[in-house]
Amino acid sequence: MLNFTLKQLRYVEAADRSGSIAKAAEELNISQSSITAAIDALESGLGFDLFVRTPARGIRATASGRDALGLIRRFIHQSHQFEEELSSLGGLTRGTVRIACYATAAPSFLPPVLRAITEGFPDLSIQLLEGNMARIMEFLDEGEADVAFTYSQVLSDRCHFEPLFEAPPYAMVSVDDPLAGQPSTTFAELATRPMVMLDLPHTRDYFVGMFEALGLSPNIAHSTRSSEIVRALVAGGFGFSLLNIRPVDYRESESRYRIVPISDAPLSPIFGIATMDGAQQTRMVRAFVQSCTELRDRGVFEDLVVRCPGQPTPPFPRKM
């Protein structure tokens, strides 16, 4: 029969996450020998090695260790949920919400969300995970995140999705481009210009697919995985780019690029909040999701959307 404590499991998980016994000890403010003892005790009870230990190179999980550590992480998260639910019975409003957010959207989208939730729950702790759309869904599927902010087209069948706003694509062009003075543009006009592609999983296929749906092909001159570099290249006159969420720091009178709506976009994705179907959620996670939907219903997210002049806000289902 296995004999271990929650504290030992937390020591082992920290060692795996940091890839180093020394770093785990520093993070938890305990001795390295305590980390080593916890690993040794658990390995002895399990009958197999959790880690390969290489001098001067840290530790890495074995194949069996990876499976065991996945279970350990889920158990530790469940213990946090239990503590938070128990505390809430006494009216306490403390808790943690682990958020995964598509990195390109995070700087514009997260500030109003976090301001709203922390006003209602000042003792709330937020753990933020960023990545591309594929990585965001991995965080959610593997239990590392409670909620994920992403687009509806990347969801798995195991997810529940709460739509927050429609995010039609727009063109970002240099201030020196003639398109900068137009109220809108088309994919046919854009196809004649060099493109700076935001080259991330799902993102590239989505942007290229819109051109192809209209019988066009983009002229991809440059590509990058960084939205910051996209803006720098566009501002420098190296081509146009496509995005879906307005940058938080965009000021037309100050920026060296302009945002131009696209009148013939064949697809406007829905951005929202995903959770795993059937997952037990703490009171704080439920309150967080509710706060997001209240912001949606108040129209707060419309500031992030770029539409053609006079285009109304289209209705879309509140739940998917």
C-alpha cells in the first residue's frame, strides 16, 4: 500500500515543473534534501523511477514518471479545490483561478476581465498561462488550466464554450499605404500586396483559408510567431497583416500603422471562454466565468472588435 503525504506530492511536482531539485527547493523555501527524500520515498513505494537524474543537467521525468506526474498534478489541483470549497462555506472569498489565454489576444482582452473579477473578489489569485491556440487547449485538456480563452474553431468535443464576442478579421497596414485612408478594404485588394503572416498553429491556416475561400492567394513575404514583430514590420512598410482583436495600445494619431476593416471576410470567428465538460469547478471559477458573461452582456468587449462603418453587431448564440 502506498504511503505518502500531500506535502511530498507537492515537493515531487515542483521538482518536475522546475526540472531541478535545487530550483524546487528554492521555490518552496525548503532544503534540497527534503525534495530528494520525497522523490525517493515515492519512487520506493511505486516501484519505479519517476526521474532520470543527470549531474549538472537537472532531472527529467521517465516515461512512467510522466504518467504518474499527470495524476499527481490532478490530485494536487483537486486538493486545492477542496480547500477553496471548504473555505467558501464560511463565506470566505479566497481562491485561485488558472487561466490559459491565447497569447495574441491576452494583452487586449485580459485587463478588463481581471479588473472586473478582482473588484468583486479582492483576495482572488490568478495563475496565467499563455500560448498559441494548440497549446492553450493542451493546458485545458491536461488539467493545468481551469478555463481557456480562445476561438471556437479549435475546441474539442470535451469542451463547453461560452461565446463572448465575434472577432472579424481586419487589415493592419502602414500609414504610407493608400489603404490607410480607406474606410474598408477587401481580400482582393490585399492579395496584391506583400503580407506579414502571424505564423502560429491554426492561425496561418485560418488566414490563408479566407483568401482561398474567395479564389485568391496571399502573397506571404514575411512570417513571424510574434504579434509584436508583426506590428513592427507593418509599421516599417514591409507589408500588411491580418489580426482579429484590436491591440490595446493602438492610437490612430500616434501609431505608424492603421487598422482597416475588411468588407468581404468569409469567416468571423467567435472568441470565448472554454471549460472541460463535467469538470468540477470551484466557487471562484464559477464566479469568474459568470463575471466574463456579465462583461459580455454589458458590451465591454466591443472595444476589441473592428467592424466596417455602419456594420451592426450581429447576434450569436450565448452558449455553444
